[in-house]
Amino acid sequence: MGELAIALHSIDLSEQSKYMKKTRKGKIRTAAKTKSAAALKLTVIALLLLTAIGFLSFDYKKVNAAQAAFSTVQNARVLFAQPRLSYNTVAGIARALFVTFSLGALSTIFGAILGFFGALMCARNISNPTLSNIVRSFVAFIRAVPTILWVLILTVAAGLGSVAAVVGLTFHSAAYLVKAYSESIEEIDSAAIEALKASGASYWQIIFQAVVPSSISYMLAWTFLRFEINFTNAIAVGAAAGAGGIGYDLFMAGSFYFSLRELGFITYVVAAAVIALEALSTKVKAKVG
Amino acid sequence: MNNYTKQAPKPVGQTSIFTIRKRSFALVFAFVATLFALSSAVANFSTAKGLESIPKAIIWMAANFVPDEKAISRLPNILSKLAETALLAVAVTVCSALCAFFFSLLGTKTTKINPWISRAVRAFASFFRNVPNIVWAILLMFSFGQNILTGFFALFFASFGMLVRMFIETIDEVSSSCVEALHATGATFLQTVFQGIIPSSLPNIISWVLYMVEYNIRDSALIGLLTATGIGNLFDLYYKRLDYASASLVVICIAVMVISIEIASNKIRKVIM
Amino acid sequence: MPILEFQNVSKVYNGVTKALSNVSFSVDEGDFVSIIGPSGSGKSTILRCINRLVDATQGEIYFDGHDINKAGKQELREVRKKIGMIFQHYNLVDRLSVIENVLHGRLGHKSTIAGVIGAYTEQEKETAFSILAMLGLTEQAYKRCDELSGGQKQRVGIARSLMQEPRLILCDEPIASLDPSASKVIMDHLSEINKALKITCIANLHQVDVAMKYAKRIIGLTSGQIVYDGPAQDLSRSKIYEIYQSNEGELITDIRYSYE
């Protein structure tokens, strides 16, 4: 140990000091000065600043936050600890769950079909740049509008019910899957495509012999993920757009019957369904991937 | 299934693989078709009506869903609600990220505090993630009423659950090796966090936060509809008054903001990673 | 008096996987010991038991007067301060600068709060620079670690451990991810540190020829048991065969050329 000190002592510091950089206070600087570190710092500061501005500018309408928080905790205790059905039957809830599941499934199937063809037009390695950019911007716009608003817009045109819900959910799914699928397609090794092109294969031959086989496992993974999202969205749509299913029952239990216990029961059913779906899709993904 | 998905194209002559591929394709197709038929029956959905509705919707949107002068005059009001929504989304995300970070430290394998605490934290986060945010919104409505705090907490709980999971994964992936080294030097828990975990995982964490901001802006429209607050409520107001021109302006404004945030986030991600 | 002593140490992972069984040996101060053995033989576990990154299931480990397995939180920190460690994958904080990573070696010596905010004294920084100079890294001091080559990263790892002013350095496969010339640089530095600075070194190596060239003493490990413990020059071909349970000819010839 003493030897280390002696060895270090023999190193000429003045030789080293020309590499040392000083801070403004005259101390030796230790941090690397990189663009990314500066950008990171700036981002963090901006986020914190916006948060502060947010809290200062919100209109709290003189709510007694402490009291409200206290009663929320009380309510949450009732909701989660004493779930009980009194307005719906178990069979009715099960049926509603199937309706929501069906809404999710239908919009995923439509979304996957549309998404696939959209992705063929969007993926840079198999499409032309102009078409790709048009599809890209179109899809970005559709994704930027919340699903619930699409459903409400379609409700006016198609009437209240499952048609508006499915078409509205499909809009968002298709846009999401176009992006996901096209990114999977773009990751394909271009050699496979080139080889087929060189052998004189037609467009659809290339798609089904090279593109689909090499990206299908990613595509399936994305599709399952989207199914989970669509299921959750179908609940939300049921609640906020009256499109039926378990979401509507949730909404009615809370905002019409004011029954925390009813709400609690349905919440547990929904959470169990979401968890089961997640487990199922993880299993399928593991098998496919 | 595996043969179908994993194989690269094979030259002609290896018929067996084609047969397997065809067979599994037929199987998948049959499954999807059945699912489709059953779902259509259960949800009372008609594909014909669905297809019909799209041109109808497009014609209707082209005629009615376009901002007019009256709508433009409402722009200041819309923009102020939009700004409020954006600030809410940022504030919710930042607060939930701060909480989620401390919780995720208890949940990672990397910091290995205690396997039981880790399991408890993961279960806790899973609970918040799997209870739909509309349930939180309805629950909070009982006590907070039509208040911005209703939206704040509803979004907060859902974001918290998501972020804890993302942060745990990120930290275990990015920081575990340097944390081991810092442990070996005799660094304390907090030193390891501030000198190892934060510097190594912060870019990924910020990337998740930016993603969550985007997500929360879109979700706040939904929560706003349910709790009669923010931009969601404004849309609902115009929509119910059949003032579709103004409603369309709300949609356009949301889209423009989400897209701008997405572009900005992507730029930031590229620099900080 | 030995600086490190293992007495009948065993380690069982998750109650089933036996990594070490009844391992006993002692290391004298200033020694350069190399542990060799096939992967999965427990080399890594031995090193990690010394600084308690892994808790031994049975047996006693003494280091410099401390009973490692019985050490409480504070004592463990004292122990770890005196033991440097370098890793196969370097385990640096890639996004921080070289000098910051070197200074991490001081964390064990500092109060929690000073470490958290990264408040190092000017003297510590100068020492860090001198260590970098010794390892030929001064010009890289302000680079981010992910900009460095593998060999440079490993030298930063060495610098970080020297910064601890250690009495013992544990090297877990220090050259397994490096090319032959970078490996030689790293092994030469370790040898120099051992000889000139009188710091005890224990290195896990899977290249037998490297171990024989640099180590004074070799411990051969097979399935968690010591099958050879003696001077490097006495390690016979048949012993190597026993350790690796494979043809030693293949093992040696494919890397030897780079060192001769």
C-alpha cells in the first residue's frame, strides 16, 4: 500500500496537469462534457420546470384536497375490500366481458389486415419513398388522435353501437400496426429480398416468400400486444362512448348506481381478464418467437 | 407453427416444409375465421355495416367535421385547455416517474435489497397497471368531483404502474454490471444509486418518460370525457351541442400537439442516448 | 501470516446447484495466484465469496483479520474498501467519464453524502490522474467510457481498483473479452502492480498458458473442488487434463503462440 503512494509520488504531476481541465471555481473537472449529457440535463430541467408551471397554473377550484384524499382512501377500501354484485348478475358480467373481448378481437383482426397492407406501402426497403412518406404521415395523424375521439366521430356517422366502436378502434389499431409492422419489415436482411429480385420473382412472390416469413414472428408479437391494448381500449370505449361491454357496466356501476361494491367486483373481473390475456400472449409469443 | 414462422424460403423440392407451412397457415386461418365469426355474433357486429360506415363517415367528416369561422373564434379557449392538458400530462408523468423510480429500486434484482420486498413491489405495480384508469377516474370522482386533481390522480396511478415495470426492466438491463462493481468498492446503497444507477439508466428512463407524456395526453382526453375536465370535456361539450366544426378543431389541435411532441421526443432520444 | 484464508467453504445456489464444496486454501501477502478450471467450475464464486458479492453457504473466510462471513454491514464495507475487483466485462458506468469511473474507487472511503454528490477532494483527483498516467490513459481522462476500446476499459477498471488503495485485487476473467495484444498489456500491468506495489492478486483465467506465465501459484478447480494447488511450474500436462477433463493439447496450443 505504501508502495502505491511512493509509485504515484514519483509521477510528475506537472506533466499530467496539462491534461487536467479546471472548472470555473478552479477545481479539477471530472465530468465529460458531451452534447448528450447537456441535452439530458436540459430535458430533465425542462420537464421539472413544466411540472412546476403546471402545478402553479392549475385551477383547483378550492377543493379540500386532504379531505377528498381521505375519503378517496375510504372509498378505495370499500371498492377493493368488499366487492359485491347487486345490480348485475354474474352471467350478465360474463356476457359483457365476452362482448368487450369480441370488440377487441374484431378490431385487432381488421387492424392487422389493414396494418399489413399499410406496412407494405410504408416499409422503406420494399416501397417507394413518396408512397412511404404519405402513408407515414397519414398514419401518424390517425395515431395522434385519441381512440375514444375516433369512436365518437364514427358514432355520428354510423350510429351508436358496436359498428362505431369496432371501426373506431380499428382506425387506431391499423395505424399502430402499420408503424410496428413496417419497422419489423425494415429490419429484414436485404439480401433475401435482393436474391429473389435477381431471380425474377414477382412483387407478391417476394412478399410471401421473403418478407412475410422473415418478419412474421415480430408481427405476431406486435399483434398480440395490440390485442391487449385493444381490449383495454374497448373497456374505455364502452364506458365513455356507450358502446356496450364491460366498460359500460363499469361506468353504470360508478356513475349511475353509485355503487362502489359493484364497481369493485367488475374491476376485479376486468383486472383478472387483463392479467390472463397478458399471460396468454406472453405464452404464445414465447412459442412463436 | 415454428416451421411456418422460422424457416427462410427453401428451394423447390423440399415439399415437406411447404406442406407444414400450408397446413399451419390453414390452421391459423381457420382459428382467426372462427374467432371473427364468434366475435361478430357476440358483439352484434356486421362487417357489411362496418364497411358501409367508412365512406359514410368520410363524406360526413368532409362536410361537417371541418373547422369554420365560429370554431376559429374558439381557438384561444381550445388552446388554453390544450395547454392545461399538456401541462397535466407532463406533471403527472414527472411525479409518477419520481415515485416509480424509488419504488423500482426496491423491485430490481440489481439493487437486491430483499427478494420479498422485490416481489411485493412488483405485485403492487401490477395492481396499479391492471386496474383500468377509468376505474380510478370514477373512484376519484366521488371525492374530488369535476376537478383537475381527479384527472391527475387517475392518470398518475396508471402511469405509476407502467413506469415501475419499465424502470425495473431498464435498471436490471442497463445498470446491473456497474452496480456490482460499485458494491465491490464498498460503496453504500445511496452512493450506488447516484453514482451508478442514475448515470447509466437516466437516458432510458427519460425516454420512457417522454413516451408516457405522449400517452398521457391521449389518455387525458378519455379521462376528461369521463370526469368532465380538460380538453376531453371541451370536445364533449361541442360534440353534444352538435357543434362539429368546433369539435373538429379540438381534434386537429390534439393531433398537432401529439405529433409535435412525438417529433420532439424522437429528436431528444437521438441526442441523449 | 496469510492475508486470505478459506476453511472448508461451500456454496450452494438456490438450495440445489453446488458451486463450491469444501474449498480450503490460504494466500500469502504479495502472492500472485491464478485460479483455473473449466467454466462453471466455481472460479467466479470463489472470488465473489471473498468480497461477499456472493454469500458462502458454509465454512469460514478470513481476510486481513476479518471473519468475512460474520462481518456486519460496517465491517463488510471496511473489507470491501481493501479489496479491489476487476471484471471480464469491465463493469464501468459507460456514460460517465474515465476520471469519474476511476474516482468511484474512493466511494468506500467517503461518507455517503459526499459519495452521492460526487464530492472528491483535489488530492483524490490528482491521485486519480497519477494512476491514469501509470496506466497510460491520461489522454483519455475526459472521454466517456463507451468511447474506449476493450483494453482501455479494462485499464480503467484497474485504475478504479487501485484508487481504493487495495491490499488485494480480485480479477475475474480480466482478459476473456480482449484480443491477444490487449490481453498482454493488461496481464503485464497486473504483474507490475503485484511486483512493484506488493498488492496481492488473485486472478481467474481460462487460458492455462497465461496463468502459467504470470502466476506464481496455480489453483485448479473442477466442479467446485480444488484438484491442484501448487507452484505454476509444477503443473503437469496430466494435471491440466484432470482439471479440464479434456485433451490438454487442444487447450494450450490454440492460444500459446500469441505469448511466445
